[in-house]
Amino acid sequence: MTFTSWPPELAELYRDRGLWRAETFDDVLAARAGDPDLADRVAVVDAERSLTYRELDGRVGRLAAAFADLGIVPGERVIVQLPNVVAYVETVFALFRARALPVFGLPAHREAELVGIAQESEAVAMIHPGVLHGYDHAGLARTVAEQAPTLRHVIDLDELAALDAAPRDHGRSDPSEVAFLQLSGGSTGTPKLIPRTHDDYLYSVWRSNEVCGVTADTVYLVVLPASHNFPMSSPGILGAVYAGGSTVLSPSPTPSVAWPLVERERVTMVGLVPPLARLWTETAESGTEHDISSLETIQVGGARCPDELARRIGPALGVTLQQVFGMAEGLVCYTDLDAPIEVVTTTQGRPMSEYDQIRLVDEDGVPVESGPGLLEVQGPYTIRGYWNGVAATSFAADGWYRTGDVVELADGGELIVRGRSGDRINRGGEKVSAEQLEEHLLEHSAVRDVIVVAIDDEYLGERTCAYVIAADGEPAPKLPTLRAFARGRGLAEWKLPDSVVVIDAFPETGVGKVSRRRLRETLAATRPGANAVGG
Ligand code: OOB
């Protein structure tokens, strides 16, 4: 187990200033359940079940004991690949109580992602949905277990519901230790696991609550996959728990499913990615029968929200818009709830902590006075290294995290995200590694070479386009063929290519050695309009 801690002088500063409060996630739940004002309030609810803080705490105690009975010991890793249901929250807190480390998988992950995650984390168990949207996760879990020798238990939702044992004392986690592993958005071949400690993550949670106005009266709706950092902690599920508010979990983000829940639970706050914000806005603009008037704040983040869309969200949905620019590695920026409309609609907000330190540099790491420049950051909730020290080049020599995002600073100190360097494509908030997709497509017999680039998309912001050189004597591969092939190699659905262009040769990049990155940049610069690129 390796995790890179903060330099001692910074850790001391963060503790001295009361940012790191030496609390654990389990302390927080136990304290809310033990608070007579909160114990009987709703903690978490989905379409079918609802639990108060007292009930959640009780279930967490029994489930934690059952995990211990399975032989899961403190420090061991457990992949949680569950949809947005109450059992998700029970499981995560039960693992915290048993002092095991949740590894946050997504229901959309398939063999390629899960095998990598299981191997890299040396997970001992995986908790999965069983059958979800007609997909057999049990079969997938077995396939993963065959390739990940550490995986001793695979548990589906039904088996999870049946787990029950007498609560007991599991001891207390060290708040400065790793609490869980989050996943990095744009992983290359090796999955990058993000170790987050109780101290640093809980700081990001309670500070988010301050900036976002979360209280015990907040009803937070989760429509994005719950494991994403955004609905998890910005301020998300954990923010709601920290404040003693309620979390509502929706199985789908579409208005037809989510809005009845908004109406029934009197939801006040939700986090959306831009494509969903557009869908919600357009649905509201054309009129709805659902009463969504309880909504106060809509947060939009995960990808750049177009200014034009940002201007429509507040009026259409009768809410305050808050832009969120964050990353699972740490730094989260918010626009203030009372910021001028111009700031809210054209910037991605300010770092939430006065202890966040940011700098802009050029490609060589040399500081640039004014932007745009590559954003680097260090602070009280930004990691200093990935799990097992992989991808060390993502960190500067002095330990600052190199985000890869190109940003500019507005007059008020807000960040404006202009783009990204590197090979990561942001497909409506879900990140695709061009390099990873290329590696898979290159295995196809009809592909001699391939470069994957982002092309603009009105709805998603960006989508993927694979420029393919066909292998000699093979027919030019078509889009459905390559999508089926990539799916068959176990890639998650959102990573499959959106379009394919067959070309005879890649453009000259002007460098002696062919650089794939330069090729990607050249192709992206000459990319045809989205409509011109068909399958
Ligand atoms: C969030 O986290 P990740 O780890 O899935 O992705 C982080 C990356 C950022 O480096 C940036 O490239 C992009 O996603 N991003 C945005 C953005 N928010 C995230 N790009 C432009 N505008 C935005 N508002 O996506 C995430 C984590 C916590 C809170 C919110 C989002």
C-alpha cells in the first residue's frame, strides 16, 4: 500500500488552522445518528426505500459486522460498483465502519476497467448490482475474479441485503490515513487510483457545505453516478450527511424519472453535467406538469458549461446556478451563490479554500504571468501522488498536481476553463483516454494505425473520432465494427468511438519522430465539422 502524504509542514498548517479536524467518516455518521435533533430525520431515500439517520446507522453497524465475518479486515480494499440506491450509501458507510477501503467503481465499468482496478487496488471483494438494465453483472464479476487473484468475494445486491450480523466495535480509523480510493477520469493503460484521507476529504466536504449553503434542511438529489466525486462530495451525498440533511438517489437523470422524485421529496439541490443541464432546461422551457419549485440550486460541472446554456438555466428552472470545476484528485472551484450573473454564466468559479494554491505554467513548466496556462495546484485536499505512485509525471517536482487543464484567470480571481492539454477527451463529463482507446483499436486486424481525437459536439461538448489507416488488403473498418470490437474488449460504453474517418496517411507533423500527441493536435486542428464526420 503506498500513498504519498503531504509535506509535514503543510499537514501541520492544515491541522493548526482547523481544516483537518481529525474526524473519520464513521465518526460523522455516528454523531448524526446520535444527535437527538437529527436521528429521526431522513438521511437517504430512493424510489423504494427511506432510512432515517438512526436507521442508517443501525444497518451500517450490522453490515459492517457481516463484512468482518466474511474476513474483510481493516485496510483491505473493496470495489463498490452499485447504482444509485440506498444500499450504495449503506455499503460505503459500512465499509468505513469496518475500516475497509471502498474503491469507487461505476455501474458502466466493464471488464477492461474492472480488471485493471481490481489488480491495481488488490481488492478482496467486489459488490455489484446483479442484473442492471438487462446486463449480467454477476457474469462480469466472475470474469473479473478469474483475472484478479486477490478477489475472494463477489456480492450482488440481493446477497448484500441478506448480510446481517450483530454489531460490534471495529476500532477507529486514523483520520490521517487513506479512507477510500477514487478513480481518475482520464486513465491511461494503468488505472490511476486516487487515495483520499478522512482528514483531507472531510475538509473538502464541510468547506463545500459552507460555500454551497448546505444545512440540515438541504435535500440533495443524486442523478449522476453516485461514485463520481461531484455527487459524492461537492457537496453531494457526503455534504448532506455532514450537515444532517437528506440525500435522494435517482436511478436515472432524465426529467421523466428525476422530476417526480424532486416533487415527492421536495428536493432543493442537484448537480448536473452540461448535457443534462441542457436537457433539464429545454424540458422546463417547453413546460412540465411536475412541481419542481422546491429546487433552489442547480450545480453544473464535470465539463465546460457553454455560456449560452448557463444564461438559460436559472430563468428556465427558477434556480440559482452554481458552476463547479473540480477533479477527483482534489481542487474544486465554485461560483459564489450570490455572485453577479455575469460571473456565474462565464466563469467556473474560485478555489473553495483560501489554502488552495494555484499557478499557471507553460508546456515546459515555466510560470506564465497571465493566462491562458496549464493549471497546477497544491492544497489541503489535493493529493500528492496516485496509489502505488503510478503516473508520477502528473505531479511537478515540488509535489503540485498538474491538472492538464488550460485555464485563464478572470478579474475577480475566478477560473475560466479554456481546454486541456494531453489526450483526455471530455465526453459530457465522462472522460475518455485517447491513448487507451487507440491501444484497443490497434488490436483490430483491419486497423494499421489509429489516432483518436475529440471533435466538437453540440450536446456532449466533445465526442470521440477515430482516424484510421486501414491495414493492407483489409476492407476499411466501419464504425459499428469498431464499436462492437471495443465493446468486446471490455470497454465501458461511453469509451467506444463515436465516429470513424478512414484516411490514407496521417498529416506530417514536422517532427522527425512521429509523435502521437502532435498527430492528435494536428488532426484536432483540422477536424471537420461534427456533421461532416459520419460513421
Ligand atoms: C470532475 O472530476 P473528474 O475527476 O471526473 O474530472 C476532472 C476534469 C478536470 O480536470 C477538467 O478537465 C474537467 O474534468 N472539468 C471541467 C469542469 N469540471 C471538471 N472542465 C470544464 N469546466 C468544468 N466546470 O469532473 C468533478 C469533480 C468534482 C466536482 C465537479 C467535477
